[in-house]
Amino acid sequence: MGKRLWVERNKDGSWDAFSDDGAHIKFGKDRGQFTPGDLMKVALAGCAALSSQFAIEHTLGEGKGAKIVVDGSYDPENDAYTAFEEHVVVDAADADLSEEDAAKLKERITRHIEKGCTVKHTYVQETPVRMDVTIKH
């Protein structure tokens, strides 16, 4: 198994997510908070960002990155996302890339994301979820 994660409810109705290694994020359903569905999209975008970082920095320089926008098609009848659309946008305007170099960068970014994005790999296959409920009393 991977890193252990857990969530805890706050008195204001929001939730905090924690990890064994100290990561933390607040979420909920109120304005200004990520919902769990939003976090699914953030996970997909974040995975693409981290997976593409090397290819982008190698070509454009350290500190450069992509803006990644993820939209989802939601089916309210089944309360599930049926598809995600991911847009990876790299601002290389100041790099003076040729059309050929831009095409090569696009191909490298695509290859890195296809190879290294665990979230994308998980979303494109059926992923069973086992659940256990324990009541402490």
C-alpha cells in the first residue's frame, strides 16, 4: 500500500485531509472549498503537471511549467463523472521555438504524461473500491 491518508471533520462543516508525511488540504462543499469531485480533477491535473515537468524544464528552462485545465462530464443520475477532458497549455512564447521544436516538445510532454501519470492510468481503467465501515462504541 502507499502513503496513508485520512480525513477529519471540522466544527464549521469543512473537512481536513492529512497524510502520514504531513501533507494537508481543506475541502468541503462551501464556497471557496474544493469538493471531492474537484479534488479528482486536481489530482488529474497535478499528476500531468508533475509528469510533464522534466520535459518542459529540459526544453524551456528551470521553473517553467504548464497550465493544466481539467473539465469533467458529470452524470447526475449515476452520481459519477463519465469522462474528463484535460488541456495542457505551455507558454513557450519567449523561447523562440521552431515549429519542429514545438512539435517535439508536445510529443515529449504527451509521452511523459502517458507514461508517468498514475492518476490518468487509474481513471482509464475500471478501479474497484473496497469499503469497510467500523462503528466504535
